[in-house]
Amino acid sequence: MQVGFLYYNGKYLPVADPVFTADNRSFRYGDGCFETLKVYQGNVLLADLHFERLQASLNLLHFDIPPYFTKAFFVKQITELCHKNNMTNLARVRVSVFRADGGLYDPVNNSPQIVIQSWELAKTVFELNENGLIVDIFPDVKKSCDKYASIKSNNCLPYVMAAMYARQHQLNEMILLNQYGRVADSTIANVFVVSNKKIYTPPLSEGGVCGVMRKHLFKTDLPFKLEEKIISIEDLENADEIFLTNAIQGIRWVGHFRDSSYGNATAAILHEVLHESIL
């Protein structure tokens, strides 16, 4: 059982204490969004990009954003919570935002409510996986390509089912396709393929989440050309490499997709570049 505290609307509460009722709109409808961040030695890594995405998501979901919802406010609450939980070296933090109680599908109050939680992580900030991931396509869900697809929504049912499918079939990760049968993203990451010394990832219009590490890659001076490109299953099968990115694990390279095998030369170089650019 986890011990320590969480942050809930301005208060620090024991993690075992209940913090909301059955009327909670996130519980009822998945009405909200979240950020998963990494904190290293008191610093919130990629804080600018996380806050930028959070603000964009709250605007898209028509929250009434109060003036104090600033990057400085969130960084302060996150770092204070990690200090209070004695997680001073390395921690995983989740910031969950959901709409205030009231109404059925149509809300009556658009004020945001906040829960912040933290978990201690191992000592290494980013570590490239030693063995390549074994991945496949999740067959039971097709992601839509609407304007809400890029949000890290509190309604994560497709990803929950994909993660369960991976465990049941002894796989490390599942790739989710969009309504057109093309690559959207994976259970917890954005998907990249390497072909002829170029790196490609699907545009956000293909239904993937707007990943913070994905955005950081586009902002970083890389030794490879990085482009957005629609990616098919055939592109995955014929790629020189496949790797996945997210804000917690950095880069993870794929060793096997169906009957195809891959190396990690490009992923290993990018891992070093990201390590230097983030810390």
C-alpha cells in the first residue's frame, strides 16, 4: 500500500484518504485530462512543454481556467509534494484535472479540480532498454482522428484494454491504429520509424496523443532528419528501426514486430542526445 501524501485542491491529504464522491465527473464520464511528469533532483523535466499541453487541453475542453493556473503554480505544488513525500531524487508525478461536480453529460460548473500524486522511481533518469520490445497491433480498437484525440484524456479505456491485451499475449507494447487502419500511437507512447537514415512519426491528425517527448524531439537539434509522415503497417514491417517515446521512459527501441526484427543504432544515438538536452 502506498504511503505519503497527495495534493487535492490546495490541501495535502494522506494517499489512503478518499478525496471525492461518486458524483465526480472524471469517475462518471472521464471528464478531464492529465499530465505524467518526471521530477529529477527537485526539477520538473520538460515543464514548459507539459504546461503548454495542459493549457491547450483545458482550453479545448472548455474549462474556466483561473488566473493562478500558471506553470510556476504547478511546478511549486509538484516539487513541494515530492519533498513532502521524501522523493527528492527521482519521481513520477501525475497531475489530474477534472471538471467540478454537477450536471449529467452537460456540466453546470466548468471549474477545474486538481489531484497531484507522486511515486518514487529508480535512480536512473533515462535508461535505454537492453532488450528490444516485442510489439504488435491492438486489434480491438480504432482511434478516431478528431480534435480531442491528441489530449491525454481521463478516459483511457482503449489504452487500458490494449495494455491488458499485451499482458495476456506476452507482449511489451501494443500499437493502436486509427479509423483508416494507419498508425496512431501506442499504449503509452508515440511511435517513430527509421528508414533510410530518416526518422518519421505520424502527424497528430492521425489520432495520436500530443506527446511531450515527441514535441521535445522536434525542438531538438538532432543528427537525423525528423519528419511527420502517415505510417502504415507495411511501413512498420519494412522499417530499419522502430522506437517509442514518452516523458517517463524517454526512448525505448523495438526489437520485434510480427515477423520483422530491428536494431537500435539510431535509438541509442538519440538516447544520448535527449539525455544531454534534458538534464
